[in-house]
Amino acid sequence: MWSLLELSVAVAETLLMLVCAYAAYRMVGLLVAPLASVPGPWHTRITGAVHFAALLRGTSWAYVAELHRIYGPIVRLGPNTISITDANAVRLVMSSHRFRKSDIYRVAQFGGESNIVTERDPVLHKSRKKIIAPAFSSVAMASLEPIILDVGINKLVAAIEAQSAGGASVDLRKLLVGMTLDVMGAVAFGSSFDMLGAATHPITSWVYEALIFAFGRFVFGNKLAALLLPKHKRGETALVQYATRMIERRRRLEHPPQDVLQSLISAIDKNTGQGLPSAHVGGSATTSTTLVWAMILLFERPECMARLVAEIVEASPQIDEPITHAKVYRLPYLNAVLREVLRMRSPTSTGLPRVTPRGGTVLCNLLIPGGTDIIVSPYAVNNDIRNYEMPSLFNPDRWLVASKSGSETSRIDMSFSTGVRACLGQNLAWLELRVALATLLRKFKFELLPGQDLRPKLLVLLQPADAKLVVTVSRRDS
């Protein structure tokens, strides 16, 4: 007869053997799993915790880029997640609705409604894209330029002059954020938020809180995020309610102004007779972030700054003459500078998650099973030495040969994403970017104050770590 102690030991040994056997079974499964042939750190076969931790620290853009430097154009980030930078693979994934957006996009469904960014269903996305696209066409943007100049560019110049009087320093990032928000308010909500004036508007805190709450939903799930982040949940609710009120107010007008808001409200799908839900009206811009990085990178390369200023002065000899899009949209070096900024410091550098279709696909000569999460990081793609020579060098000249067959910039361009889900608002963004940067450099000389941490950090978007850009300003003589 076994004693109670002997029986307990036997049971414990049996359980331990079962646990070890199961662990060995799982380990063998991981080693021979369909993604086992994808290179990457050993721990990515078991967990994606390291990538997730980098995301929380705001360094995931650098972490993914470094893995690609070590392991190549396809790399494993977790048990069911890979990242790609190969130009052909990126084009394959981004050019077709076969590779749907991943479930993570649902966290950005503000107010519970899908929108043009978060919609995963290809049929619904195509229908809504057809409705929305005309509001952001080149022709539509030309009609909006006077509004953009009035509420955005001109007030930005006035704010810089007022704040820099007497040699005072200016936080240029704060002013650029205010300008792009005012433009967004004017063209998408029907009136400027007057962020550049004396007024204050809670829209900035609402947007910030809504974005943080979206990230909280990603980490904790909707219910737990609402419990842990009640303030941010209220911010999201306030933002949605504000947008809804603006839309309803506009619908009651007998003679509404013809702007983006009205175009979206009036838009109807000819095939279905349906319009857009409220969640599609409005949006946010990465324009201010791109302008901030443009100034930082030009500060680092003063010879590029001088060359760009010379081109702008030649195009607009009179300093007090307003700069319009017609004057600058064809300036080769201005466009090259902006494209190089977007290459080196893509604001949306967290990645553009997609899912392989049922039946799988072949990427970089490897069979990738269906249901695999694919991360396409614009930063990693744009800073991969296999795509761009000396990717860490700010070199606008690389874009001046972009039209030549076989040039490096003809391989892949992720400035505004690419393929079937490319940014619909890029015409508006290009107008603001060109006119704002040309106006700033034509009218002012800027000097960067030392002691700022301008290293990239992922703060929702890829921002300078200090989240500011403090400069001194002087007006150009001529």
C-alpha cells in the first residue's frame, strides 16, 4: 500500500510529465508551424510581447526597421504576425482588397460607426470611396484654396509675427497644429476653430482623448478601456456629438456654402441611393507633423534650406505677394523636399496592418498561410537600404530623378500609403504642405533653439520627442 505522501509525489510527477509533454508538443508545433521559415528573433515564435512593448514605448517604428536591417525584407514579429518591406511584396499586399485591413482598425470606429479608414468590407469601402473621392479632387481643392489661405496660411503668418515680436521665441509646432486644425474646421466642419486667434477650443483635447481611448480599446478591449479611461471615453463622445451637431446644423441651412462638409452631406451613391453616415464627415490631418519634420530636417541640412529658399524666392520675387498653389505646385525642389520628408518621417509609422486571404499567399518566396497578420510600416519600408540608397540621409535630390526608369524612388512610394486604400485627402494635404512651407520660408528666417529633444517618438503620430519645435524668427528683408 502506498502512503499518502508517496501517492501525492506520484500524482505530482505525473502532472509534471504531462505539463512537460504539452510544452514540448507546443514548442515542436511552433518550430514546424507555417511561419517557422520566416526569419526573426527566437522569441517571436512564442510571443509578440517585445513588439507590443515597443509600441507602448513609442519606439515600434525603430524596432521594426532594425529587425528588417538584421533579418531582411520579411521578418516575424509574433506567432501569427510578420512585417514586410520588399517593394514587390508591399505592392502585392496594398494593391488589392484581397488583403483586408486587420481587426485592429475597429478600435478607431469613433461613435461605434465604421468610416472610410476603418471599413474592412471591400464592397462597402468601394461604395463609400466613390461617394467621398469627388470632395477631395484637384478641382474641389482649387475652389477651397481661398478658404485655406484665409483661415490657415494668412493667420499663421500673423500669429508668427505677433508672437515673435521683440525677439520672443515661438513654438512653431503648436502654431502649425493650430493652422491645420483651423483649416480642417473650415473645410470639414463649416467654420474655423480659431486656434490661431485668441479663442480656445476643446477640439484639440477631444481629438487627443479620442485617440488615446482608441489605443486603450486596442490594449484592453472596449469595456475595460471605458472603465480605465473614463475621461478619454468622454472626450471621444464629445467629439462625435460635436461633429453630429455641425452636420445637423448644416443640413438645416437653405443655402449652405459649397465646401467639403457640404459635398459629403450631399453625396449619394448612384447605385444604392444611400448617403454617408455621420462618422465619415470630418477627419484629422498629419499635415502639421509633416511640416514640423520638414523644418527640423532642413535645419539639419542648411544647404538644402538655402537651395529651397532660393527656388521659392525666384518663383515669388515680391515678399508681400501672396503665395498660391498655382505658383508653387510645380517647383521641383519644393516637391522633392516634401517627398523626402514624408519618406524619412512618415507620420503614420505604426504600420498599416493587413491580413492574408484564405488560402494564403507567397511573399518574398515564402508561403504565408491565410489569416496571418501583415504589418506594412511606412517608416521601415522607406528606410530600408534595399529600397533606398543611404536611407538615413536627407537627400531631396533622389526625387529629382524619380521619373527615370529604374530610379530608386520608382520602386515604392509610401508618402500617402499606396494601392486601393491610399489616402483620399492627399490633394488637400499637398496643397497645404506646399503653400504653407513656401510661405514660411519666403517670409521668415528661423533659428532653432538648442536643447530640444527632436528625436522621433511615436506619440500617436511620429512626433519630436519633446512634442514642440521652439524657434526664433526674423522677417526677410526682401
